[in-house]
Amino acid sequence: MTLREFKILLLSQTPGRTVTPDETMLINSIQTAVLQVAHDTVPLRLFRRDRPAEVLRRVSDEGYIRYPRRVIMDGDDVDLDEILMDAAAYYTNSIIEQQKKGTHLNAYEKIIQRNNERLIETHLEVCASNGGDYGSRPFI
């Protein structure tokens, strides 16, 4: 999803928005949101088994989460899984619209929780298909 498309997503989550941030604040808020998502779940787009040059965090014994690329122009891709774009948008909106922060953060947390559950289910399915070896830890 490009930055332009992400901005449209942001507006769709906040009909009747009363606060319009300047471009710099918006870009910084989006970057903060993408980093928060990468801390709270495992964006597969950012996951690397080998250590990347810029490590955001280590994920159990499985690998690393690299730093997402910063978006600057409308045509730039937001460096995050499509499935997590709504979460990043809600988190961005929680920064921009302080009066609705709780509502946005609740929606954000639900998406992150669903993604974490999906990751655990996928991990268990892989373990089961590998002969029931559940000794390895899931990503999260």
C-alpha cells in the first residue's frame, strides 16, 4: 500500500475529523505507528532469519525484525504487511486525534491480537506437519 493509499485509509477510519495534521507530523505519526506494530506483533514483511543491518528487535530464537523503511513521498510503499495496515492506521489516528485516542487504540489492539493468534495457529500447524515437534517457540 502506498502512502497515498494509506492516507485515504486514515481518513476512512475517522469520518468528521476535526484535526488535520501537517505533512511532517503525519509522516512522523505513520512511522511511529509502523514501529509500534513491529513491536507488538511480527510483520512477516519485516521478519528476517539472518541478522539484518538494522535490527529493530530479536524474535525468540527464530530471527529478527528489521527496521521498516521510512515513507516520504505519496508513491512510497508503507513497509508493512497489508493485513496490518488497518492496525497502523488506527495507531496513527490515535496520535493525531487525542480526543478519540481510546477508540482508535482499542481497534488497534484487537487487530494486533488477531494477528498474534493467527501467527500462533500457523506455528502450531507447521509443528504438527513436522511430526508434532512443538519444542520450538512461536514468533511472538
